[in-house]
Amino acid sequence: MASRRRGAAATNAPGLQSGRPVSAEPDNLFGGRLRLYQPARGAHRAGTDAVLLARLIDPVAGAHVCDLGAGSGAVGLAYGLAGARVTLVEREPEMAVLARRNAALNRVEAAIVETDLLASAAARRAAGLEPESQDIVVTNPPFFEDGKSPAHRPSPNALRAAAHSFGAGDLDAWIRTCAWLLRPGGQLGLIHRADALPACLRALDRRFGSVTARPVHARPGRPAIRVLIRARKGSRAPFGLLPPLVLQEADGTSTPESSALHRGEPWPADPA
């Protein structure tokens, strides 16, 4: 979970699209190893979901890793600190400004690509993306489909609303873009709502195999709130359901597994 440094002053990063500055404040993940500026008010902020996604796949040094829908860059930059060659893809210019700033702050060389992931392949190529160019793609797609999530109330903050919802069929198109970017045999890492697992599996079908899903629970005995998915492009290996990750004990303290991941330690080995 993101740990805000108290007393730090918010600063303004220029927005490219709206012309309005983005109020941002210093933050950190992984016990301070990853420093970043995050939106100070209302917009989507990297936290526990980003921590889990950043630890989902262990990159080989020099691997090409693409973070789709990168926001302020937290997930992709974590892979960069691990030695990967990073591309951060973000549609919103205001967030791309923060991603550039955070890459410089952490001394990570990262390509920042501003484009809509749901645009045509020609538009993606014009923005600087190439098909079958990535070893790993990691992504935290919008969680809600417009008009099909009655419990979801869109945020009044435009950046937050854009990060949290998209249109009918867009999840399939999002996964299709992931497959377009990955080399044959490349790996996809994805986090989503737990109840979105069936939709994710439908989108992965015929594009990916060796799919594994790990439910994430806030506390013991409660329904899963997230699912962590790994998949390999072109594989025909069967689906596997992994043991759950529980974030907190019944008394609200962090579990040892959750604490280790938030410190930046590797994910526990999958059972044989």
C-alpha cells in the first residue's frame, strides 16, 4: 500500500491537454525504494494493486517490459529498477507528465508513449509502439464497464473516472492490444476485480495459454476482491488456480506475505 510522506508539500506538474497544472505530492512504494509523485487530489493513485502487479512477474535483466495504462508509472518503474527496459503507455497527458517526472526521479530510462490503447494498430505504431516487441506486458485495466456496474459511481474527477471505467467490449480490445505487443511466448500480468475473472478468461482465450489466477482477499473468510492473472502468448498449457493471497489478518494487521510484497520482496514460489 502506498505510504505517503507526511508534511511533504504538493507541487504542480504541467498538464499538456487541459492546460491546467496537476497538483502532485511525493510518495513512495517498497519501503522507499521507489519514489514517485502522485496526484494530490481525486485522481487515481498507485497503491496495493500496483504493488501486487509490480511483483507478479520476475523480469530477466534487460527484458522489454511494457506497462499499459501506466498512470504515474509506478508499476513499470518498479520493473525498471529491477533491470528491465521499460515502456510506459498512458493516454492522459497529465499523467504522462508525472510518469516522465517519476522516471527521472528514480533514474530509470523509460520510453513514455502517449496513445489510446484502444486506437487502431496504425495509430499505435504512429505513437511509437511496435507489434511483438515486448517480453512482458503488465496492466491494470479499468475495472468497470459503462452502464453495467450499478454499484459503481463514476468519480467527479475526470482523470480518476477515465482510469476506472471504459465502454462495452473494451476489455477484449485491451487484451488484444496486450497480445499485439507481446512476442510469441511473452508473458502478460494483469490485475482486475475478482468477479471479472470470467470476462478476463474469455478475452484471453485463443490468444494466451498457461493462464494462472490467484484470488486476493482483504481478510480471512471474506470474498476475494481482486484476481492476479498471468498468461503466456501462444501457449496451450491448461488453466491453473493458485492459492489465495490474504492481505490482512482478522485483526487488521498485514499478513507476512503482504508485508513482504510491500517491502519489494519476490513473490513466493508457486506450489509444484
